[in-house]
Amino acid sequence: MMVLGIVVFAVGLLFSIAWHELGHLSTAKLFGIRVPQYMVGFGPTLWSRKKGETEYGVKAVPLGGYIRMIGMFPPGPDGKIEARSTSPWRGMIEDARSAAFEELCPGDETRLFYTRKPWKRVIVMFAGPFMNLVLAVALFLTVLMGFGISQQTTAVSSVSQCVISQSENRDKCRDSDPASPAAAAGLKAGDRIVAFDGVRTDDWNDLSDLIRAHPGEAVSIVVDRDGRERTLDATIATNQVAKKDSHGQVVEGEYVTAGFLGFSAATGVVKQDFGDSVVWMTDRVGEAADALAALPGKIPALWDAAFDGGERKPDSPMGVVGAARVGGEIFTLDIPPTQQLAMALMLVAGFNLSLFLFNMLPLLPLDGGHIAGAAWESLRRNVARVLRRPDPGPFDVAKLMPVAYVVAGIFVCFTILVLIADVVNPVKIS
């Protein structure tokens, strides 16, 4: 089953890459840009076929993909496509410019990428990441509305007999500990809370917030017990409880003073409606963006995990190898096959969401870098038009290639570090 999970993730990965590049390809052809190549993967070509003016193929290393468009960069100031320089930095710029015109054919003068209006170039470069976002949303909605997700419910799994601060590392009651409000009110395992202090709810996060907001107050709690509703009276205790972030997730190691009832919520697979699904996805996008912003700060811990035997935290950066391993572990879990499939789809959806956010960074050689270049060109041309100054012409993105090589080098080093950590100290699911 481990192998099956890895294969499922690998197929999802390849489809995600092909889907991304299809976004670039379709919009480039829509705007009349010539595209000689559409490739999934890097390295030696395993299979290819030419259809029309484009060669379609699959390469040996499935860690990305690309399309090649004619004229990605404008000619130099002298109008020449090729020139040589003894400066290594100038050489990078000239090599990039030369490669952009490598397969120039008669008639291509009007089909060059850089000759298209900036808004068209933005669409072409945004289309790839956008396809990943579309796929992520489609997969998330399929799982959320079709399969359901495992989450805490308002059903009672167990009742605490006493009040223990959650900041204390213990679960056994002492004689000095006061009785929990839940136990004193007669709450029982199997009860389902349907209303709290007059507010009806079937959502655990809402119920948790209500409990936390009533420390020291006497409230009525309506429960469904064996198909009948009963009303219990409880005085909510004031206690140290785990802090929650803006997404409703527990912040590890941080506590706040709030209301405490004293029971553990049962978990269950719950299908979401469209509105709840949109809220859930919005939260995940926020969390993914926060994780991307926090990535540099996680490098020291990743280094320790890779080389010093440090703990590999669940939110540690993970590469393709680590994700494939997790995909394999999903199919070894003792859960229904439908939930195994749902978790695998969630993994592929999360991968696509990460691809979208990562590619939107305004750095070359990422798509976001080309988008930023086109946006800057549009801005300066419009400013020149308003001020009645000469048209400054296309923005020469090729001049940023030395920076692009530095960024690419950092990405490669980070990818290698993540790969080593994924092999020697992988993230594991519980």
C-alpha cells in the first residue's frame, strides 16, 4: 500500500506540472506567441512528438516542466540579438538574450513574447500558477463537499473530572483540584451539545469560542442524549487554556485565561457545504502564505534535523520526496479507503496551492518575476505617456538575469537541504 500511495502522489505531481505548463501554453498560443517546446520534467527526453509548430514531450526528471517561447527578452540597445562580453555578468545577460532568439524563423518577428503588450505577458505568465490554484480549489472542494474531513464536533468524547490548567503537563486529578463544570453539570460521553447559553450551534470552533467567552458565568447547556434534548446548568470555570490563532488553530506552548467547561470533543468525518468550504480554503491560503513567509526562519531547524539529528517538526518544509513518502504512509493508515483517497487528494491540492504561492513571488526566474517586469514596463510607459515623454520601450528583463541566477542558486541549495532532511529525518504522519 505504501507503493500505491507513492504512485498516486507521483501521478498527481506529473499532472499538476503538465496542468501548470498548459496554462502558459494555451495563453501564449492565444496571443500568437510561437512556442517551440512543451515539456514535463527536466533532463533527457523520454518521449516527444511534434504537432504543428510545438514539440510535446516528457523528460526523465519529474521535478518541474517548461514551455519555450520565442523572444522572451528584447534585443540589446544596439538592436543585436547576439554579442559577447568579457564580463561574466554581461555574459549572463547576453546568453539569456541569445537563448530567447535561438529558434527564430522567418515570420517570427511578429510572434515574439516581448513584443506583446504588458497585460498580455502578465496573463501568459500568470496562467501557469493560476492553473495550479484552479486545480487546488477543485480538489479541495471535491474532498470537503464529497468526502468530508475529519474534525472535532460538538459531541462529547470524554468528560474531565476536575479543572487542570492546560499549561501543566499532567492529566490526573489531585485532591485540591476543583470539580470540572462539565462533570458537576452531569455532562456524559456520547452527549451532543446543541446549544450553549441560548445560542444553538453545531460547529466545534463556535462552541469552543462561546465557552471561552463566559468564564465564571452560569449558563444553560442543551444536549442531545439518546435522541432527546436535555438542559443542563453549569458555571463555567476560569482556567489557563491553549491559545488559538486567527485561523482557530492551537498555538503550541502559548496559553490564555479563558472559560473552561471540561470535556474532550469527539472527532468525526463531516461533509462541508459550499460556504464552509470557502471559509476553510481561505484559512488554508492564509496559513500557506504565512508558512511561505516564515520559510527562511525554519532553515536552522531544518539543518539541525538533516545533519544533527534534531527534531523534524510537522510544519517543517518538505520537498517532493518527503511529500511522496507521506503520500505512501497515507495508504498504510488504519482508516477507511475513502478517507485514504481523500487525504491523498488533499496532499496533491496542498502541493498545488504551494506551487501557486511560490511561483507568484516577484523574483526571477519565477513566473512572478516576469509578471513584475511586465507590470513595471506598463507603469513606466503610462507615466511617460502622461508626462508626454518618449516611450521608454520594453523593460529589459534580461538585465536581471544575474540576480535570477543567484535566486536560482539559493533555491537549488534549499532544495538539496530539504531533500537530505526528507531522506534522513522525514516528516511522518500520525
